[in-house]
Amino acid sequence: MPSMVVIPSAARPTRLVPADKVHSVLCHRIDGKEEQYLVRWNSSLQTPPLSWHNLSELGGCLEYVQDYLDKGKARIAASAQPSKKRKSPDTDSDIERPARLSPFRTHLYPPSRTPSTDRSISSPTLSSISHNQHPNGTASAADTVNVYNGVLDVKDGTIIVHSSYAPHVAKIGIRSVPTPEMAIAARDAPTYMAEIMVRAAYMRKLENVPGKKIHLTNTIDATSPSLKFRFIADYVLGEGVYRAAKDTQVGCQQCASNMGQSIGCEYTRKCDCLEFAAVDESRLDENQKRLFAQLKKTGGSTLGLPKKFPYYAEGVKVQKAGCLVSFYLNSRRPIYECNDNCRCGPYCRNKLVQFGRTVELEIFKTKHRGWGLRCKQDLKAGQFIDTYRGEILTDAEATRREETSSKAKASYLYELDKFKVSEGLRDEDIYVVDGEFMGGPTKFINHSCEPNCRQYTVSYNKYDCRVYDIAFFARRNIPKGGELTFDYLDKDEEDGEEDPGEGSVPCLCGAAKCRKWMWM
């Protein structure tokens, strides 16, 4: 699609269909030169109101239009069988005749929430818009009808619908939509302007995402990522999910912002935030080794033993400043960052992920694996990319969603079980992040059995073992334009392959060491 398209605005006042009143979009057509979409309105009646609308009236309902473009249009096109050539009894010439379609075959898909477009409205009040109706109120195949089973009105710039069974109102059963005539018209009607408007709407969503710019590229087809996806800057806590109380978040009290080269925390033995961080056993003296061995048996605080800050600091290794040190990069150790209650100041070397994404990314359409994510700049090994966001659910709610969804749902669910064993948490106590409907750009990172990124646990409250961040870092240097991938199963290479079970999902990553199968 063109990189920039200018859509001329209509001279007439804009009247909008309210999104919360729309059930779905069922079909499309061309009226003159304008694309129109058939809206099914929300209604408890068996014959809900339907109306045709131009795109200018569907600006707030584009997510429903997109649903139709992605799902309904293809089914309608498949139902509108190619015309068959038949001999006319009156002439020897071949005549194109459309194949006869059964109304039952045109009930192609269950009603779904999709965007629609409506016919332009020429008068300020719409009592009824239909043409050439029969005396019995039904419409012939040749008629042009704009509203079925109701009448439209306009109030304060909003289009509203009223169900009506009046004789002059065109009527149609929902199971007959799209009719054979509608399906044939939709098969040949373009949807170019709708695709352009959906793309523009999604680009506007990306402009509001915090951090460096996120680009969108599609050289495969005319689709866009779902407009229903909600970009969020932090977790959304679902019902029954709670963070640890604020007063449990304590900060380091022995550090200062002017320590060392004004990099905040300088000594790991003094930083209270690293109390539960992994001990750097290579730096233990004999006395510390004995103490550490005893603590591993009996438990207790390791504060005061040598540890490592997770990130390279400015002035230490300038070319790697802000990147994970190998002690963390090559391990699965949790990362503990300082927080707002610390005395180390806002620019502490131990604060990074909490400030958010600082790299430029691009969402792009792949040939065989849907949407993907790639970097718009060179990334260094250990460089922070972004966090995984979404709605945090209880284990019970996550299980319910899994059981009512396809196997692909598993690719959006992430268990916060890092501290399950160490803290003795039960399975039902584990929270789960669902990033399918809300989250950040990392939703689009595809799986690979040989990934170039890895996810790490990052905590800002060492006493909260149930809610923490999942942060993605580059495992190795990634060149500009390289697709970002991580292992959905979170396995190490030495874990090896497992025999696939019944119903296992095949892996399409294409890596040389691909395990061939994903989750069951």
C-alpha cells in the first residue's frame, strides 16, 4: 500500500455511527464511487435493524470494518460462485449468467463484532431510507435499499436506529444476509478505502505509544494489526489480582546519588535492593564461602555478600553502558532494580527497565507467520528492548480463557512463576499475563527455537514475588532490520527435543535446531 494516502474530506457534515451500538458488519458494496458497508445494529430482536453506511460515517467503528475485511469478506467471496456460461435459448451467443445461490448457503458465518459503513445521509432527519419497495414492504433483487427492519435518525451528529415493522420499511431475515445478490456485488466491490482508513487508524494508535517511534510495514497484503488491541504502558490488574502493599517496597538506605562517578549505587554489599539477588560466588573469600554454605541450608539474608549490579555503568564500559552484564545475560537469575524509595537518586546505575523502551521498533507482516517485530537500529548483546505487558489474571481465569480459546491462545499467556519454588507458591497462587488484547509491541515478537532475545524477571519490590516485569534483552548483537524472536517455551538449548503429544502445535520458526513442535 502507498506510504501516504490523502483522503479527501466530504463537504457535508459528518454523522457518525456509534461504535457501542454496532453488532457487526455483514457485507459491502459500491454505491456510485463510494464504498458502503452493511451494519448490523445491536438488538435483542430476531430481525435486527440493518443499514448501509459510507466510511465517513464509520470513523468510530473501524474495528468492526476491519473484522469484516479480515473474516467476512473472504467468506462472502467464496459463496459468490464464479458465473457459468450457458447457452441462451434465443441466441447462439454465450451469455454470462450468475450461478443460482441458495439463501441458506449465504448464511456464511455467525454474527461477529465487525466495523461497517453506511450510506451518506442527505437530510438531517432519517425517517426511513429505502427505495422502490413493494407494497408488502419487501424489496426486490433490483431494488436499492439502505435500511432494513428499522428507520434511522440523527441526533447531535450521531446516527441512531429505531426498529420498525411499518409497512413502508424494508424487511429481511438475518439468516438471509448476505443475500445472493449482496454476495455477488461484494465479490466485485473493492475495499481499498476501508483498508487505507484502517491502516491510518492503527498508525494513530502507534503514535500514542510511549517511547521511541514504532513503525508499521506491510509488503505482503493490505491488512493491518487489529484495531481492537489496546496499547498500555503498565499492567492492568484483573479481578482478584493484587500487588504487594506499597509499604513493602523498601529502598536502599546506605547508598547515595553522588557515590563513585555519580552513578548512584556503587557497592553491592551496601545496596539493600540486592538482598535477594544472586551471590557472586567467584568473589567469596573462605569465611564468606562458609557463611554462604550455611545460609543455603538454613536460609537467611545474603546482604553483605558480594553480588553484581545487572547493568554496565557509564564510565565503566561506555560502549556497553546500560547492557546486561554477562553474569545475568548468560543466566536466568532475577534482576532487582532500585526504586523510588531508594537514596541512590533518579540516575542510579541500577535503574533501567523501569524507564521503558528506548529503541526504535517496527511491526511488519511476515510471509508465513503473521505479524512480527524487528529493530530499526543495531542492538548490542544485553541491550534492553521492551517489557511484556498485558492483563494480569488469576490462574483460574487464565485457565478458563485457555479452555474457551484455540491452542494459539497459549502464545499470549505468560506465567509469573519465577519465585514459585523459592517462595512455596501453589499453582493456583500464580498470576498469568494475558497479552492478546492489550499490551505493548512485544506482543508481535515471534517464536524461535534459536532466539536472538531472551526474557528476564525484573523486580522493583523484592518482597513482591507475584507481580514483576518480564523484560526482553538482546542475547547477542542484532543488526538493524533483524527480526526479534524469543523462545515461547523458555527452554535452554541443552533441554533437547521432546516427543510431540497428541494435538501438539508444529513449530514454523525455521531455525537450524528447530524442535519441530511447540506446546500441546
